[in-house]
Amino acid sequence: MHFMQQYTKKKTILALILIVNALLISSFVAAKQIGTSSASILTLEQAEEIALTDEPGIVSQQWQSQSLSEQAIADGQLMDPKLQLGLANLAADNFEFDQENMTQFKVGILQQFPSGNSLNIKQQKTQKQSELILSKISDRKLSIIKEVRVTYLEILYWEEARKTIKKNKYFFSQLVAIVQSMFSVGKNNQQDLIRAQLELSRLDDRMVKITQKINTQRSKLSRWIGSNNSYKTLTTKLPELLLPDISGLLVFSSSENIDDLSQPFFTHPRIQEIDKQLQISQKEIELVKESYKPGWGLNVSYGYRDNHPNGTKRSDFISAGVTIDLPLFTANRQDKKLLSREHQYQALKDKRIELLRQLVAELQQEIAIEEQLQKRHQLYNRLLLPQAKQQTQASLLAYQSDRGDFSDVMRAYIDDLNAHLDERRIAVDHLQTNARILYFVSGFEQ
């Protein structure tokens, strides 16, 4: 009788564990394969589009660019002429306008002309500043897309992990109830009950942590797509982020010249920013060189004289004059300004080299990570997942034949669950790395 009771007990637990295992595996298969076309589902493509639509930072920079573009037109114009009005040589004894021959009412126009080609250069400089903002906009768009992709994928992982843990938590709760019932009638030992309760408590703790992760990531995503959109249901199928062929662009060899490795980055917005800054700095140098040339001004005036007291007509006067700047003392002004601008230009050139090396190094690092994640993903699918399944089957067989403990069976199924979650973690990490790589290579010419 005792043998039959023990056999019945083990067969009952065994059947329940097999159900848990089947549902566990099916939950992962469903999470990987089932998609939905509901209008309430937020896809990654939709999230990217929402993030780039009327994004405040981009809109602000667009206004800045337009502002500088309009300012460039204004910077290319001459200064407004100045109107001069005056009363000259009026007699101080009686203030009679017609008493003295030199008394006159003067109206003049003064127009200043800047030195050399300063106006045109200044206009070009401001236009380059407008183009610099456009490069910043391009980089911001790439950065936003990268952040949205990484955050979206992170939420996707934790949502899938929560669903899987929740399903398994329910069945482990049922398992605890069965083990407790068997223990109450003396058909099970206390160790099995404690072990089942411990694993259930661990699942409860994991659920709390996962919920915290989801809320944190959704709050992060709301910065780009708004709170309402960030809390929509996500797709259950991992999106594809295909990388372009960059094997011929970056060869990771210690003998390669950094200039050869960094050449593909010349079209990247961050490098374009430095290039625009270099062009602006070059225009500033040209402006300082133009200041060595004299600026000048033209003054034309008309002097009206009243008739003689006896009625005889007096001739009116026309005057013209030219003022010329004399840049004779340039040692402490123009020379120093020129040196300052040249030093600034050289600093930007070195900064460009530093940035190129930084981008190359960051891309090399991400590609190395991507390669290792790809190998790990293949390892999980080829070996670790099948081995975890074999372990659960072996533990069941050992327990069924009285050569194993109930705790070993529980641990085997928990290990199988962790292996599937780890596989999903690696798959998401792989896609997130691809998202970071795409930030660097989106502008590469194919």
C-alpha cells in the first residue's frame, strides 16, 4: 500500500510538471511567432515616425536654421545711409539767416563701405552657420531613432519576460497547492513543500522587478513619443534591424591607417558639423584678412543759402568728401585677431581627427559586441536550450525511478525557464547593438 501511495504521488506531480513544461515552451513559441494587426498595437516603425514628427528639439533647430538663413541675406547688405541735417555759419549777434554770405542750411548723405569683400564673406559665414544647424538636425534624428529603437526593444523584452513568468507563476502556484495538500495527509515530505514555496516566492520577486523595469523604460520612451503612445501594447514579434554590408569599409587591422578607416564617416552628421565649423572658421580668417584693407565712406551734402537783404540771389553749395580707414597699426589688433582665428581653425582640425578616431573605435566596439552576441545566440539555439530541455527530462526520469529529488526537478524547470529568458535577452541585446551600429553607418554610401 505504501508503494502504491508513493507511486501515485509521484505520478501526480510528474503529470503536473509535464503540463507546466508544455505550457512554458508554448508560451515562448507564441511570443516569438504570433503577431497582431490591431490598430492599438504600437510597432517600432510607428514609434520612430511619431518620435520624429514635430519633435520639439528638431523644430527648434529648424527655426534656428531659418533664422540664420534670413540673417545671411541681411549680412550681405550695405549699411543704411545716414542723413545729415545742419545749420552752418549762422550769425551769433542777431541770428539772421540772410545776413552772412556763408550762412547755409545743409542736407547731406553719408554712406559707409566696408573694407574689401567683407560683406560677401560675412554673408557666406552666416549661411554656413545655418548649414551647421542642419547637420545638427540630421544627427539629432539619428540619435532619436537609435534611442527609440533601444528603448522599444528593452520594453519588448521585459513585457515578454513578464508574460512568461506570469504564466509559470500560476502553474507553480497550483503545484505548491498540490504539494501542500499531499504533505497535509502525509504523502510528501516538508522539504518538497518548502522548495516549491521558495521557487514561487522567487517568481513573485522577479515579477516585481520586471514591472519596475517596464515602467522605467516606458517612461523613458514617453520623452520621444508621449505618455499615451508609450503605454500602448507593443508587438510580440521582434522587429528586424538589418545592417548594411560594411565589411569592405572597415578592416580591423592594426596596420590600417586611421584615415582609411575613418573615411566612411566623412558623411556622418557629426563629422559634417565639424566640417561646417571649419568652414565658418575659415570665413572668420578671411574676414580678419579683409580688415587689413581700408574701408571708406562717401559724404555728399547740399547747402542752401538765402538771398542778400537787398534781394540779390546767393549761390547754393554742393560738397562731397571721402573718409578712408587707415589700418596702419595692425600689430596688436589685426595681427592678433588673425593669429587667434588661425589657432581656432587648427584646434577644430585636431578635434575632427579626434572625433573620427572616436567614431571608428565606437563602431569597432559595437561590431565586436554584435559578433559575440550572434555567436552566443547560435550557441543557445544549438546547444544550451536543447541541453536545458534534456536536463528537465533527465531529472524527471531520475525522480520517477527514485534516483532523484523533487528539488532537482524544480530546479531543472527553473533552469529551463532561465535559459529561454537568457536566449530572449541575447536576441534583444543583438538587435539593440544593431540599432547602435545603424547610428554610425546610416550615412555610409553603399
